[in-house]
Amino acid sequence: MCEKCVSNQLHPTAPSRRSVVLFAASALGLMLADAANAKDTKTPPKPQNVLSPDAALKKLMEGNARYVNGISRRHDFKHEREALVGGQNPYAAVLSCADSRIAPEYAFDSARGDLFVCRVAGNFANDETVASMEYTVAVLGTPLILVLGHDNCGAVDATIKSLRDDKPLPGHIPSLVAAIAPSVKASAQQSGNALDNAIRQNVIDNIAKLKSAAPILNAAVEQNKLKVVGGLYRLATGKVELLS
């Protein structure tokens, strides 16, 4: 037997450089695919928050009922912090007034990681608020947005007075007036208390703005993945009354 034959028997045909590269590329592709699938199927930090829009609203209002009745739950914040280090999946988002008497996390007896809250005096949706809501819906999978007004809202009252007296307010406050003014004007001809009417109209108008915000929020609403609702927080009782 020749030397070449002996060599072939001892060392079977070695893979070519091209085949090695193709094999490595294929293996890498499989690894990346597995990683992507693992990410997609990763259990959310709070599985109990994976809800339909209607179920999320029910959970939110059940929490408010506990708060109103003085039977709020005791939350284990230590372990909740640990569980949420790697991510979040809130079951509801709240656009609330910045009024110190309104605290959505308390009002709905929620734990850490339950609510995605945006707060601004007058609870109106500016560009930054809309973007924040787009983030929580598109990235975090939040199925519910609540626009939360409250009685005796100082921002709405200041807007009414500024428009009535034609007197600009100091500093940057006119930016709040400009945002709330359309709702004040729209409710001006309604019967009843002017402040109450404007507060309610402001909530209604911002529900409409969020529901129609393209391309993310309006698509989620149309696909029944998102519900946008409004409510009024009553300072005397803590009860949140949903608007029909």
C-alpha cells in the first residue's frame, strides 16, 4: 500500500475551510434563534399582570374599592424590588394630575410594577406623555390606560380664571393653560358647575387624544389589545368614578 493510501486511512478526508465556516455560521444562527425564542418566551416578572383590557380594568377598580374601604393589602416591597430588577410588565397605565392629594399607586392599592404612571398638573396628554404611553403599550404590553381627573382641580380652575380674566399666569404656567384651554372652552356652554364640567371634559378630550394617537395606540385599540378609559377621583372618599 502506498504512503498516500495509508495516510488517508489513518486520517479520513478532512473538512475544507469553507465547510468549517458554513458549519460555524449555521451553529451561530441556531444559537441566536434559540436566544431570541428564549427572550420571547421568558416569563414576565409578574405573570399575574398578563391580563386582557377588561380584566385589567376590573383589577384596577377592585384595588380602588379596597382603598376606599380602608382594607388595602400589605405589600412585600423587598421581594418585589428583587423580582423587578430584570424587567416590568404593568397591567395598567395611569395619566394622572400631579396634585399631591392624588396618588394612583395608593388609590388603586397597587404594588411595585403594577402601574405605569405619568403625572402632570391637569392630567393632559402632551407629546412626552403620548410617547410614554406608546412605550408602555408597545414595549411592556400594558393593556389599559386610565386618564384620571379629580374634583377641585387647581390647574383646571386656574385655566378658567386666566381665560375669563384674560390675565396670563407667571412663569411656565401658561403652557398648562394652553393645554387645558380647549376643554374649558368646549364645556363653557354646558349647564351646571363650570369647574366640574371642565374637569370632566378635560378627561374626555384626553381619552380621545390617546385613543386616536397614531401609529401605535390607535392600532392597539383597533386590535382590542388596549382599552383607554377615564375616571374622576373624589377627594372626600378616594373613590374613582369611571366615565361612561
